Amino acid sequence: MIAESTTKRLKWDFKNDVDLIRYKNVHTVCEESRCPNRYECSAHGVATYLIGGSECTRACKFCHIATAKPIALESIALKERQDILESAIARKYRYLVITSVARDDDELGLAEHFAQITRDLLDRSIQVELLVPDFHGRPEFLSLIGDASPTVIAHNMETIKRLSPHIRPQAKYERSLEFFRFWRERYPTILRKSGFMVGLGETREEVSALLKDMRDTQIEIVTVGQYMQPSHEQATVEKQYTSAEFADIENEVSALGFLACEVGPFVRSSYMAASTMAKISAEQMRRRNG
């Protein structure tokens, strides 16, 4: 099992970081959600591109992305694909993370959008990690994405079972677990990844229960980070975890047998994802070679 914790804060050149993150006005979840790592990742040439527009149909209590009636997908999808492909080629990416706002108004269109952009990137020999909403668990939509063969499929649990109805009221804890059962059964060669936050009021025992549920559904990659309130409109921080507490969680993740993890206060679901995949590839080769 491969793990990497991060607690360091590095100073980057602000202007260069923002220029990279906002390349050609492509939306990134890094900026829209005010990710604390957005300057660190950007300085390494890494960004998580956001498709489906910049307004979400859901209103999760931890997220800073705007909730509104979004613009019609058919009016923006082609330009989003073109702009992201142009950006990826210009930056010579070999690994890219694509996520989206929830589009409960047009889940078929969003699934097709994910699938097409995946194919576009794979045609350029760029590996693709997709961080997707639950699509209400509908297999016909998930299959459209799976048939495009991304390297990694990610969907975040976000929090423990008890808090899930409050923190993400339009999602369901059990539906997210069922999401991963679908991928395990239908597309077993696609790596499965999920993440959650701590500091929302969970107990340590509830964290263990969540990790067990994640392992039971054969999620392979886990990210765990400290929740930080992005503005006064989101849920408050109930607890700041110490380095020792994160180390304890990381040890538990290791003991449960996950393939890889990123655990630490500033970790987010797509934190340095290409680096995680490089470590996984090296570990898989080591295991094959005995």
C-alpha cells in the first residue's frame, strides 16, 4: 500500500499560478471550490478541470461552487472539450483529472460529455481520471462513461454515514457505496477512488466504519483531508485534526489493504493525482516482478 501525507505549505509565485490555473478560461474545481492546494498543484503543472459549466444543481454544505440553474449543456460542451484538449496539449499533460458540477437537469448529457472528453484525451495518449457525481446510480449513464475506459473513476463519499444527509442532502451514503459496487462488477480494470473530509463532527469510530465500508466495496485509492470552511455560508469546522491523528488514520488505511492513499490536513480528492498514479504504477510493477 502506497501512502503520502502532506503538511508542508510552500510559497509559490501568485501570478504564474493563477495564469496556469485559468489557462484559456477553462474552469477548474481548484479555483471554483477554493482548494487550499491550488497554487501548489498549479506550480507543478497540475489542475483538475471542471466541465458542465460552473453552476451546480446541488447544494452540498461543504462546497463553495455556486448553486443555480445551469446553462444548457449542449451550448457549452463542445467548447469545453476543445478548450481542455487545447490546454492539455499545450501543457504536455500525460495525466489529467476531469470533474464536473452535478447536472441533475441533464445527467445523460453529462455522462456523454464525460465519455467524449475521455476519448478525446485518450486519443492524445493522455491518461484520464474522472471524478464524477453519482448520476443517481443509473447504470445506463455510468456505462456510457465506463465504455470510454478512463484510467481511474472517482466519486467522493465526503463524510461519515450519520452526517451524510446533512452535509450532502441530495446524495445518499448507500447510493455512493452502490456506485462502487457497479464499477467493481462491470468495469473491474478501472481503478476506483474515493475521498472524505474530517472535522465535520464525526467520531473516530465513525471514521473507521466509513473506511471499512469503502474497503468492503473494493475502493482502491483513498484520500483523507481536513475540512476547511470555504466561506461563512458552508458548514462550520467542528474539529482540527492533529498530525498524530492523521497518522493514525493513515495507519488504519494501510492496515485495511487499500492500494494507495493520500492522507493529511491539506489533502483533497485530486491532490497531485498524477504523482499518486506514478507510485501505483511503480508498486504494481514491483509486485509483478516479485
